[in-house]
Amino acid sequence: AKPVSPDLASCHRSLTSGGRQVNCCPPKRGYEEPVMDFKFPNPSSPKRVRRPAHLVDDDYIAKYRRAVTLMKQLDSSDPRNFMRQANIHCLFCTGAYNQVNSSLLLNIHRSWLFFPWHRMMIYFHERILGKLIGDDTFALPYWNWDNPPGMAIPHFYMNGSLFDNDRNRDHLPPQIADINYNLEESGLGLEQQIASNLHLMYNQMVSGAKKVELFMGCRRTAGQEGDCDGLGTIEVSPHNILHAWVGSDLQPEGENMGSFYTAARDPVFYAHHANIDRLWMVWRRLRGNVPEITDPAWLNSFFYFHDENAQLVRMKIRDSLDITNLGYSYDEADLPWLNARP
Ligand code: C2O
């Protein structure tokens, strides 16, 4: 089995889940730019601490809002521009690249590429935001939907540069999330909805995630005939479910959050993925921090991102496994689902 990587020069139109053509390719296709191998941030640089969104203060919110405003104002020829950032998700999640030396498309969802790829995407996004406001301690907030006080969309995503008009109107704060959402309202009262969410979390993080593959997703390697198709527990739900829950029911494919090609246009995407990223770390810790996968096909799979200096970087999965090396951490929240055995 060989590691997966995209052929940047192959960027082409791709299809939405609903079968419509989209073109998310950058104006300059990447292969024309010099590429550098990923380097860890200097260990002596200040740490970035990601905090639960429902606990951040007004100063932080103002700073975050300003950073996103600046990102939206960047010219679209700058890869750090907000829409360009959102398009990275479209590129890697709708199959806009071929795999290297292959006509097979690269897709990072529904497999063991899911956690590391999204970790990398928001890692660079966070550093770009910090750079734009000249704050090298800036960290994304995480949407703490696995904890009762954090279950609604964080209120500050409701205005300014963090607002997105394309969301389901029935799911705006203070409505708490239904992480078992199946496109119909659960009809549960507050207490029951919380209990139902915590039970699901227990299942996805503990009882249903005892084997590595069940949590991480199936083994996708290069040039595989009939790609593996197996989502990890968390990728199915709360991940996919919350994308669908936030996205607008008035848009054909649940845009923005409910569709791969538009999901990252909603700023709440990054807080959603910060929590997904945190739960990967938590699951790993519950297992004693032993390496989850040692297969070189996974460790050596790599992707491309632009860093805070607009430099194109090639990053391997093996470089994404220890967040301390990446210079950030999570301000710990309770794990109320840990004892929520159904
Ligand atoms: Cu690539 Cu939350 O999706």
C-alpha cells in the first residue's frame, strides 16, 4: 500500500454531492509555485490555546472578527483570502485533484485521511488569521457541542464577518444542536435533547470506537481499486450530522455548511472542526496516547496548503500527529459524555 497525495497540476472541475459541476481550482495552480516541506513552528514561539467558544470574552471576539474581516478583504489572488481558504475544502473534498500518477480522484473524506487533513487545514487557517492581526498567540475557538453549555451555535457567529446567511433558521442560537439529526426535527425538550446528545457522544467516542479503524475510518491508500469507503464514528456524527444541521434547508444542497464545496465558507466551520480535532486528541489520550496507526501509507500521505506567509507547503500526516509540536493546545472542557453510557 502506498501513501496518497494530490497531483496539483491536475486540478479540474469536480462534482458536488448533488452532481453539479463546480470549479474550485486556484487561478495559479500551485505546481507553478515553489513548494517547501513543512517545518514545525519554533518550539520557543508562544503557544496558541484554543478555547471553548461559549467561554471566550469580548476582546477575543473583536479580535477574531477583525482577523476574518481582513482575510475576506485580501485579494483573491492571495491564497490566504477567505474564499480561497474555503475552496481548499472544495478541492480536497469533491475530488478536484487526481492522485499522483493516477487518474483516480483524491478525496479525503470517508477514510483515515479525515482527521489529519482537517487538522492541517485549520492549523494553517489559524496561523493566517493570527498573522493578519499581528498576534502569534491567536487561536481558533472550538464549538464545544459535546458539552451542554456549548451545544448551540456560538452567538458571535451571528454577526459581522463571522455571520453566514445560509444557515437553517430553525437552528440558530439559542437552539441547541441535535447531533442525531436526520433532516427532521427531533421534537425533544431541552433536557432530553442533551441526554440524547451525550449518549451518542459516548457511543462515538467510547463504546463504538474501541477499534482504531472504527474511529479513524478505513485505510485509503494510493491507487486503490474501489476506494475504501468507511467513515469513522465521529466523522459520521456529530461531524456530518452537524454540517447538515447548520446548513440552510432552503438551499439545494444544504449550502453552506451542508455541502462539501461550500462548507468552509461559513466561519463556524473552523470552530466545528476545532472541536472535531480536539476529540481526536481526547480519544487518543483515552487510549494512552499510543500511536493510532503506524502504517507508512498513512504516515507518508501528504497534502499541500499555503502557510501564513502565502508559501506553499507540503505536509505529511506524520507531521500532524502531535499537536504540541504544532504549537497549539486545547483549554480543557469537561467530558460529560464520558459517563453517559446509554
Ligand atoms: Cu471536510 Cu467538516 O468537512
